Amino acid sequence: MKLQIVPARTGLQWVLQGLRTFKSQPLALAALFCLGMASMSLISALPIIGPVIALALLPCISLSMMVAASEAAHGRKPTPALLLVSFRSGTQHLQSMLMLGGMYAASFLLIIGASSIVDGGNFASVYLGQTEMTRELAEEPEFQSAMWMSMLLYIPLSLAFWHAPALIHWHGVSPIKALFFSFVGCIRNVGAYLVFGISWVGVFIATGMVLALVTGLLAAMIGSIAGGLMVASALALAAVFFTSIVFSFRDSFSPPDTEQPPISAEANTTPPTDL
């Protein structure tokens, strides 16, 4: 496994390839994403340990979407069974993914806990669903400081876990090394990831503007349809985002013994057979 450096414009190509891949299998990819989110919601409902288990399973859900996107890019239809891909790839793979999930949950909870130092735990309580968000609470300086602090601390955590599940799955890297290589890969290709993030912000804004116009018209006629359209669109957009992640991984890492040049995201081609 070796790191590849890509130009900044590649970040936009990752978004476009995610959109094209989702378009090829929209129902299968959207259904898999919704199934994953529903599973995490059900697990989160368990008392005390539910939210922690759900956090630990997030890398597994992310990996299932990456594998599903790879399948769709190969012209194959993703199946709901891919949701369990982390649990069906051998004992060592399962242990690595469970360790990775445990580290993610612990790190995330540590960040949320650190925010309590700033505002006495109000932001943490709201984020974990224990307290209802109110306008008065959101306008408190301490609450806002805790929110921004959590966001800043989450950035390096996100970079470390961005490629970690895929590095474990496709390259057999240990969890600790996967976190290190993921972080380094994101930093070395920071230009591409900035373009990737900015492009997705543009997609979100453009989609929100279109939905606001459409739902505004529908609400005047049939309010229930307008609300359902908003929810469905938000879920579909989130599924497309997770679909596009696999292309960022594919162009950032490649096996050291590959005989062919890396497939660029700038060409709408199929990923290698092992990805």
C-alpha cells in the first residue's frame, strides 16, 4: 500500500463520480444507507450502552457504503447483505473493525466530554438527545463556544477515520496504522479534500435552494408531501456523499505492487477489481 498525491481538482471529480455512481444504482444505495441509519437508531434506543454501540458501528456503516459504491461502479447491484461486510470477512478483519469502532466511540465521547468543561455539559446533553434544543440555549456564548470547540476537535478525528475502515478492508492494515495512514493521506492531499468539501457544500446549498422552492409550492397544496420530500431528499443526499468517499480512497492509496498506473478520478472508469 502506498500513498498517492493527486491535484486539487480531483476533489471535484470525486463528487461527480459519487453522483454518477449513485445514479447507476439509486434505490440499492439509498436503501442500504437507510437500513444502516435505521439500525443505528434502533441500537441507540437501548438504555445506557445503546448510543455508545451505535457510535462504534459507524465505521462499519461507512465501510458498507464504500463497498456498495465499489460494487455499483463495477456495474454490480449492491445488496443489503453488504451492511454486514465487516462481520463476514474473517475473524482478524472483524477484530480490527471492532477495535476501530471502539476507538472511534471513545474518541468521540472524549470530545463531547471535553466540551462540558466550557459550558457545563449543555452542548453534550443536546447532542446526545438528552436535552431539547431551544433558541435561548443556542444563543448562550458558552454553548456556542462548546459547539465550536467540538467541531475543531472533530476535524483531526474525522481525518484519521476517513480512510481507516477501507485500509483495513482492502489493504489489511492494522487499526493503529490505518488511522495514521488515513490522517497522513488526507493531509498530503489537503487541496483535493478541501475542493471535495467545498464542492459538497455547494451541492448541499444548491439542493436546499431547489427543495425550498419546490416544497414551498407543494406546501401550499399538500403539506404532507412537501415534508416527505424534504426527508427523502436529505437521506438521498447523505447516501450520495457516502458513495463518493470510496473514490477519494481509491485515488489516495494503491497497492505497492500494482502493474498498472492508478486510475484517476478524472476519468469515469471502473475501479480496480480489488476495490
